[in-house]
Amino acid sequence: MRISVMSQMQQRSFSIDLPSLVPLQLPSRRETHLWYILPDEVKSTSLLNRYSQLLSPNERDRVDQMRGDELKKNALLARTLVRTTIARYQTNNAVDPGSLMFKKNMYGKPEVDWQNCKDCNKQPLHFNISHTGSLIACGVTVHAPIGIDVEDKERKIKHDVLTFAKRFYTADEVNFLATKPDQEAQRKEFIKLWTLKEAYVKALGKGFSASPFNTFTIQSTPGTEGGYSLCKTSELTANPMEETEKYNGGWKFTLLELADSHYAAVCIEDDEVNEGGPMKVIVRRTIPLVEDQLISERIFL
Amino acid sequence: MASLSTNSLSFRAPSIQSSRFSQVLRKPSSFQAISFGSFQSLKSLRLQISCAAKPETVQKVSDIVKEQLALSADTALTAESKFSALGADSLDTVEIVMALEEKFNISVEETDAQNITTIQEAADLIEDLVQKKPAA
């Protein structure tokens, strides 16, 4: 369901000075906000230059390190998306997105560094980004660690999918893939699982070593569309299928499609207040400093 | 045929660790100039020893990376080239590692696979694993 919103919130024109960013209401505890940019829609050099001014010197350096114009542009858009989105959730004052500071947790997961940002009020915001060559996404929640991963639906796997899965996924997941009728169906499900597993590891924020892909199974939740659940397999069992510890405690998963071209997996930590409750995901497409478009609001049980 | 001695593996060069120590011991005069903490001075002795992997390994890794990431043949890659700077995401990295496993007939732990960030690191890991392979 596509809803275009040309609401009073929008300022379509941008002036010579940096326009104030249109503020946003914080997500509620049960909501995830998912923002995405389609790089092909951002062509204006002056707009890209403006984005560049928002980045820290370190971020600009990292953008410059990318090999090739397209990769540079996407790296620039990714940092711009994070900075402008988070700045807009500052409900009290207009915050210059360039003044946000970021740090990494001890495992390397990026976080907002509220203490070092002058004029910021600390918000209990969590965010995570993911990008492919043709789509850049940022997920935002309040109070709940979040991980997201996006992949092009058409992404080709160079290796045989089942061989790949046997190497990296759990036995249950391999069996699931093996039930698919043809290679194309297997490839699609493999990609979906990859995004879900990546989203989980990123939500955990402890690096890949803490949760190798073959130590947990993700499967679709019967009776839901796009709902998934997590089962941790004990590493010690010889037969994971028999001794799977059903441990869904704490993590909610959803899988969506964005722009008809990408799978997007979102994983958030269930809080005690909302445990087991539905998860609402609000998806918006954006061009920072230019426009927003509400794409969908969906409830996942 | 091959089972009893580690020398039976067909390395193209002596294993790096043993050659480092044996070559150093044979040159006592230059030994004084070397501190074990700094290997830069070793290069001036023109020995085929260093902490880094062989150029051929680096080249093979570069070829596989180019193929996986669909880079043009004339893309200049160096040992320091970072996978992420070339546009590789984690799925690409894992596919690259699988291709390297096939090419070099080694087996990489998943956690090692996810931690590779440059061509140099991939090449070093490969050589480390090739060296550690048990006799066939």
C-alpha cells in the first residue's frame, strides 16, 4: 500500500542557507522507522556538495577512500542519511546534523555519542544502517537495539546455494532451502535468510564472532506474513534438529520488500513491556533536505 | 609417500617461519642490526622473508576479489586494498573466502572469514593455513 504524503511537514524548496530540517516525532516504543534513499534519485551535484558539508572530516576521508564515483556517492549518502535522520528526531531544538558525534561500542557497532554533541538532548534512539549499490536504508527505534540488512532481490550467488548454506547456515535452514522447488527459489530464500541473520548479528552489536551464522536458526513464523523467529542451536549437539532450544526470547524479526527491488530485514530487541506484542514498521523513502514520502505502515504480529 | 614428514607438502618456497630463523642465524653480522621487533630491516638483506605473504598469493587473491566484485581487469589493486573500499559487503567477503578455500584447498573458520578486511589479510591467512595443513 503506497501512500504519498504531501503534508504540511514538507518544505520542497531549499534555500541557499542550510534549511532547517523538518522535525520528526520519535518512534513510539512499538515502532520502528525505516528510511531509505535510492541513490539514482540523487543526481544534483550541488545537493551532494551540501551533504558533504554535513560530514565530519573522518567521514569525508572514508568517503574518499572508496574506489570509484558510485561507491563514493553511496558512502556519502549513507552518512548523510544517518546524520539528517537522527538530527530530525531532536524534538527540542533544531540540531545541525553536522554537529552530531558518533562513536563505536567495544565491538565496533556505531552509536550516537550524545555526550560530545553540544546542543543535543540525549534521546534514547537506536539506529542501524545497511546499503547495497542501489538502496541505502536506516532503521531507527527508541529503547530497543536494532539491526537491519538490505539486499538486492536479484543478487546472484556465485557458489551453489546449498553448498554455501551447508557451510554457513544451520542444518534446519539447509533442510528448508532444500525443499524449494528450483534453484531460483532456493537463491531467493537464501538471500532472505542472509538478511535476517545479518540483521540479528547487527542488532546484537557484538560482532560476527559472538554469533556465527551456524549457531542460530531463523524460520518464518506460521500464520504471519513476513514474521520470523529465532531458535538458538546448541553448539554441542550432534543433531541440532532434535535438541534445538526454542529461544525466541528477546528478538523480533520482520522481512519486507523495499522499492520492489530489495529485501529488508529488521531485527529489534523485544523489551519486557512489549514482549510478544506486535511490531509496527513505518517505511519512508527520502531525499535528505528535499523530500520524504511515506511508503507504508505495517503491523507485524 | 608423503605421510611421515612435513617436507612432503609441495610448497614452492620454504615455510616462512623456518626460513626466517635459519637465515638470520646464518648471518651473524647482520643479526646485530636486527631487533626482533622490527622486521623492516630484513628487507634490506634481500631475503624472501617478512611478515607478509608472497606476491603470488597476493596476486591470486586480487584476481579472485576482482572476479567476485566484478571489477574491471585494469582496476589497480594492492595488498593494502580494503574490501569495503571496493564495495564488498559481508556476503561478498564470505564468497571471496569460499573461492579462496577452493583455490588453495584450505578451510577457513567462519569467524576468521568475517574478519578479513584487506587483500593482505586474506593472503596472510591463506599462507598461514596452507602451512598448517596436515600431511596428506
